[in-house]
Amino acid sequence: MRLPTVSAFIFAVASCAGIAVPAPASAQQTVIYRCTDAKGAVTMQNDKPCAPGMRQEVRNVGALPTAPAPARKLEAPTVPVGPPPGARFELVRGPVSEALPASSVPDAERKPPPPLFHCDTWDKDSYLSETAEPAPRCVPLQTVGIDGSSLLAGGDACEMKHDSCAALADVALCQAWRRRVDEAQFRMKFASAEERDARAAEYDRYAQALADSNCR
């Protein structure tokens, strides 16, 4: 005759004694205990039997859902303050006052710097000039021979082009002179040995003209 197992024997004894014995819970189940004390107060607890002297009811439920781990909050990208390097190019930036030579002209007697003209070329280039009518330039023309091709062309030809210039005044004139001094200083610093003296004299003339003006 087959003997009952120990667990079956305990369950039979407990049943005879009137004790509620929960069935073994699987790995995917959760045991909920409903406990009632002598005053009728009911409490619910998880995976912990009721205290001695309390009425106990047991319920096996599936695995309790758990809240997913909160997603890692991505750090906000650092917003650069101001424009990135190189986003703005300041075309007109004259030397600071301390970089200019000393002037013997009293402040009350200072006048605008010598006239400058902004000139546009036929091919949409621009430059500064000290004269309103720069010399015209001869722009080469394509010549063709009697057969209509350039192979039998008999000579060279060009068309005279005149630049269009406009005088600068007030703030624009001062900015143009600061730009002119900057460009002359750049040419002086990077001039060859043969041109260094001429470039230095050019810079000194431009810088002194700006220092003696009311632009300073």
C-alpha cells in the first residue's frame, strides 16, 4: 500500500482542525492574506500570514504587475550662448585708440579724415579709392578669325571699363578709414623684405591721418 506524503498528511490534519491552509503558490503567483481581528477590522497583506488569533483568508493571484523602471531622463543639450565662433565676421574693425600714433592736433581743431570713395567694378568687385574717378581699365575681349574661331584670331582687343564710385561721409567715412588702416597694417606685417619699407610708410600715413581726424 502506498503511504501518503508528508505534505498531504499535514494538509489532512489541518483540514480536520478547521485551519485554512493555502495551496502552494507557483513561482508566478503571489499570496494575499486577508486578516480579520476580534473587532472585525480587516487588513490585507502580501506574503505574510496573519497574526495568531486573527481570522485568515488566503488568495493566490498571478504575479503582481510592477511599474517599469523610469526611463533615464536625457540631459538637455547645452545651448551655446551667442553665435558660434566664426558665425559673424566683422569686416570693418579699426584699431583701438591706443594703437594709433600720437596726434599734435587739438581735439577742438580736428576735422574729418581725407575723402574716400567706395568704388564698384564692372565684375562686381569693390574697393576704396582716394579719387572719385579712378583710371579706366581695359578689359580683354575675345577675338575670332574669319572662320569664327579663336584659332585664327589676328590680335588682341579690350574694352575700357569705368568703375562707379560714391563718396563716403560721417560714420561710413570713419569706418572706411579704420578698415584702411587695418588692411595697411596687415600688408605691412606680411610684406616681403623688398616691400617692407614701402608698406610701413603706407601704414604710417594712413594711421596718422586717422589719428589726426575727429574719428578718434
